[in-house]
Amino acid sequence: MEGLSSSEAAAQRKKYGENTITARATFSPFKLFLSQFPNTINGVLFAAAIFSFVINNNLDAAFILAILLINGLFSFFQEYRAQKALERLKDYATTTARVIRNGKTEEIPVEDVTVGDIVLLGEGDKIPADGILLSGFHIEVDESLLSGESVPVVKDIGNQLYKGTFVTKGKGRIKVEAIGMQTKFGQIAQSLSTIETTATPLQKQISRLTKLLSLIGIAISLLLLPIGIMQGRDLFPLLLLTVSVAVAAIPESLPGVITIALAIGTNMLAKKQAIVRKMVSVETLGSVQVILTDKTGTLTQNNMVVKKDLLLKKTTLPHMLEACFRGNTATLTEDNHSIGDKTDGALLLWVKEKDGKYKELSQQAVIIDEYAFDSESKMITTIIERNKSTFAYMRGAPEELLKRSTLSQKEKGYVQKNVDAFAREGLRVIGFGYKKEQHAKPTRQHVESHITFLGILGLYDPPRILAKSAIESARAAGVRVIMVTGDNPLTALSIAKEVGLAKEDDEVLTGEQLHNINAEQLLQSILHVNVFARVLPEDKLFIATKLQEEGFVVGVTGDGVNDSLALEKADVGIAMGEKGSDVAKEAADIVLSNDDISVLVNAIHEGRHIYSSLVKAIMYLLAGNLAELLFVVTATLIDHPLPLLPTQILWINLVTDALPALALAGSSTNSPIGHHPRKANAFLLSGQNILFIVISAIILSGVTFAVFSLLLPVTTTGVARLVAFNTLIGTEMVLAFVLNKSLKNKLLLLTVGVTLLAQIAISTIPLFQKIFQLGN
């Protein structure tokens, strides 16, 4: 099949447009703006503004309304920026499709697939467009997205396949008939979102905390009314006092700060090659205690090359080449670069080295049937017809082929000895066999028995350069890394030793052993064994579940169709962006655009830093609000004049507090992240954090109260209030640097500088002095 030419593809794209679903707007800026106003504090402020108008205090009323508008705009821009930041993540999460163009296999962005394209599909692929199945064997498709039916649908030649569904078994080719909004998915789906934007647990905790503080503030303010009456205060000052206390208690900017900080965090992770699909995982990353990681492509480079080979008989080389070539999903470019599965690519390169005319193999036979990798037989089998004879070629786990082969026990022992020798060198060992088939329509079970064993190949996949240091970094941060692989135990142990995951005498547990030991041994193995080999995808799910039952927060990496259950079960599911199937990516919370283990470990570190920065911002805002509350209430209880007016407190909360808080929340720090992960589902503030908030608030309010009290006897209330106002803001700026523990945060330096300049302006310029009632 030649497929479309470049010029034909360009013409089709011009005619039909891009292969995208036109997303319905997920939010309206106008509605988002209006949604900022209906809340408790705004209701209190609006009532105060109306009351000020009634008593002809028009300047205060106008300023309160202006503050309401500014607060709404500030929150709006924060949430709008957060929404845009989340949408930008879609640019990082691009997907590709393999098509035949100009007679060659090419990998192109899904958006470039067009009508008439021939698309190659494999197990785990998301189907990029609607089309007709041209060829394939034993193809099953998950169409639950469209039908709601969870059972995969078997597809035969000529059947329709639909955009957005997944190939769960087999491989084949389709001819594209419809793209984008013309597909079945496009017709029934009004929007398509790949980024989870629902409120995270942290945001929900903040929302509950803000409501609680609002109720406390209102309760205290109402209790101060009878006290003020007993003190002989006038009604309007009492109402101002009530509003002031309520405003002081509520951290108005806290929800907006958290929202924008989380959005910034997800973009920071994306730039570091960890694409967050569900925002909750930003928080959970900081809690991960155990990582269950694949070997190939994560701990190793996924840059396969055949390093050693063993053929039982020299005369069987042609059959060995056929066994490598048949059922191979990779293709080679003219410069020997492989497209597709890296293991298959290495086999093709070996075939090319042995026979430069390897492409002629495809013209010498007709494929009758194909069986994809099976977790029971652990092999791939392809049945062909050549010169009116039928042959079956298979490759897979050497021990399984040996078990089903016609070799004598002595011959099996010889092969197994070489398999072990290859594996000890860290080579991935693949066995090959064939069988001349007599039956017209043989079953898989029949085909994969009485095999003529051909030989073995040892593929070397060097460890990632940064794997060892990444594992050491994870260990230092209290994160345990466990290798879970389908490879030979000796191969797994060899690579584990190279990357510092295991020592010479460490135990390696196989999937079979995992299910054949008693409960006590199983628990000990789960808690102490760091290398699991010859495991099935369901074994990975089993290990993750057992660890979670023991109270661990587990991150799981995966790339295959069958990994999706483990990815969904994990506290954080991490899909491999380079070699991972589309099914795995859809099931995951995070997709790594670089499969290197170091990227994952760095993401965990970054997740902890993001959470730590958020906690600093929260502590800063709560300490400031508590200091304001203590200052106002203390001054009231000892019958001082009202120390801060509502407009002044609003200025503190919405400008002088919010800007440094954003700088703290959005900072990227290189400070140590600590040895122990944060406990899952723990309250966002520890007892130590709460103690710090209380002590800081007492110090800030105490200093401000002392200044106010000392000035009252020697100057006017207005001047005393002005100095106290500036004292409180100045001490809060100091608190920001205390929490940051460094002067290297450029954004914090900038926001504090802007805040102080603004404070100087309103304290010295007559117009602003009049608006804020300062200095009189």
C-alpha cells in the first residue's frame, strides 16, 4: 500500500481541515467574572457600602464598592490565568499516529491525519479517525467511550473503526473516511477535555477553611456589638468595628492564590517533561512513598541492539530471520532509524545485518494469521504461507519456547545455560522457533506446541545515564523504587545492580513465586524485595494493591494496555509518553514526555516543592489575618479607638498580603525537600505550622498594638492609626522573608518592593490619605 503522497495529503488537509474536535468553550469570561461576587464577605462589604451611602459617608461607600470591584477583578484574573494555564497543557500532550505516506511509514501528529490516509494500528493505540479496517488479525476494540459497553468489540476486515476508541488486542490498518467533527465522536461530543479541572482536595480544604474563618469572624464581630454598646460607642463606629473584624478574619485572596499556584505548578511540571492530566496528582506527588517502575525505557535507554546470538544450527538462519521479521511492528528508515517498538526495531536491524535483502521476505509469503503477545504463552506467533507450504514463526520468553519445543532435555539444558549466561550480562533474552503446519486452520494452542527451537538473541539496553543518581535521590527523599518487569530474573537483577537498585545477593521474586508463598512471606517480600521479574500486568496491580493496604502511597509506571488497571489503582499513575500506549496514557494521572526515571523522581521533588510553597503562602495569609484580628479585637476590648478601618484592612488583605503570597506560592526553590514524604490525606497545616501561625500573629499584632498604644496619648488617632497601619504591613513583609528562608526569590523581592512603594504613596499623597482616612 502506497498511501497518500505528500501533495495528496496536503490537498486533503486543505479540503477537510485538521483532524481535531472543536471544543465547546468550557467557561465564559463574563460568567467567571460575575461568579466572583456572591460570597459572605462581599455581602458584608456591600451592606457596609449601602449603610455608608445612607449616612452620607459617600467617600467610604465609594471606596468599599471600588474594593469590591478590584477584588472581583483580581480573583477573576487569577482564575482566568489558571484556566489558560491548564489549557496550555494540551499543547504538551500531543499524540501521534503512524501512517503510510509516499509508500513509507511515517509518524505524524494526529491533527495531520486526513481522509484517505492508511493508518497503522497496534495494541494500545487510540484510533485517530473513523475508517474501514483493511487488514488485521484478532483485532479487538474498546468502544466504551461511544457505547458505554465495557466489553471489547471484535473487528473483522471491512468493519468500521471509530475515532477516540482503543485497540485492546491485535494490529491492523485502516483507511480513513472521516476526521475531526465529521467523525462519530465529533458528532456526539460537544467538548473534549484531556485535562482534569475539578477542585482538588487542597482546594476543597481551603474552601472549607475559608468558610470556617468567615463564620468565626462574623461571630466575633457580632459579639463585639454589645461590648461596644456597654463602652458607650456610637452606632456607626460600632458597625465599622463589626465590618472591620469580619474583614480581618477572612483571607479573601486565599482561594485565588491557591488556584493560580496549582496551575503554575502544573505548567512547571510540564516544562520538566511531566504532563499533569489530573491536577490532584500535583498534591499527591508530594506524598509518594513507593514507585513501581518498569525496567525497559525507564531504568534503561530503550535503545535496543542485538549484542549476542546463538543458533542451534547454522542451517536454520533463514528461519531465524523469518521469526524476527514476521509479526514485527517496527519499520526501518533509510538511515537505520526504527519507527515503532524498539525491541522489534533491534530485531529488524539484526535481520538487515545478516541479509541486506530482508525486505524481500515480505514478498515471498502471505500472512495467514497473527497472534499478538499472550501473557500465558509469553510469545508472538505469525502464520504464513510460502510456496504452498504453511509455517508458523514464534518468538518470546525462551523458557516457554523450550517447554513447548521438541528439543531433548540435554539440548534444553544447553540452551538454558546460555540463556542464563546472556541474562547475567544484563541482556534481554528472546527465544525463537518455528513449525511447519499441516492443519488448514490451526488453533493457537496447537500452533504453539511441538516447536522447532531455533536459537536465542541477547539484546542489550544500557541503563539510563541518570538512573543511578535518580534512585539515590529518591532514596534520600524517603521514596522506595521497585523494579517490576516481565524480563528474565537474572537480566532484571543485572540491570538493578547497575542502577543501584539491588546488590549481588539481593532476592528477585518472580510473578509465579509471588502467588505461591504464604501470606507472611508475601508481606515480607512486598516490604523488602526491590526486584520483581517475569511478572504479568495483573501482578503489578497485585503488588500495588498490597502496598496500599499496608498504608503506602504508591506511584506506578506503565505503558501497555494491561497496565491501565494498575495505573488507575495507583495513588499516582504515570504513563510513559515515548513508548506508552494511548490506553495507558488515558488511564494515568501524569504522562512523562521523557520516560527516564530521573524525570519521574524530579517530578516528585517538584511536587513536594509546589506543595511546600503553597503551605508557605497559606501560613503567610493566615498569620496576617490573625494578626489583624487580634490587633482590632485587643484594641476594642481595652476601649481604644478603632485601630484599623475596613478600607485599610481590605487594602492589607487584597494588595499587601496577596502579592507576596502569590510570590511565595509560585516560587521554585532548591531547598531540601526532607527525607519523609508528606502523609496522604493529611491536613494541609501541621501542628507545627499552626503554632508558627499563632506565634507569628501574636508577635505582629503585639508590635503593632504597642506602637498604636504608645502613640495615642501623644498624637491624634489618625496619626497613630497611620503608623500602626504601616507597622503591620512592614512586619508582614518581614514575615514573608522569614517563611521564604531566602532572599533569592526575585518575585518576592519584586512584590514586596511594589507593595512598599504603594504603601509610601497612600501614606504621603493627600488624595490617598483622604481616601484611606490616614493621618487626620
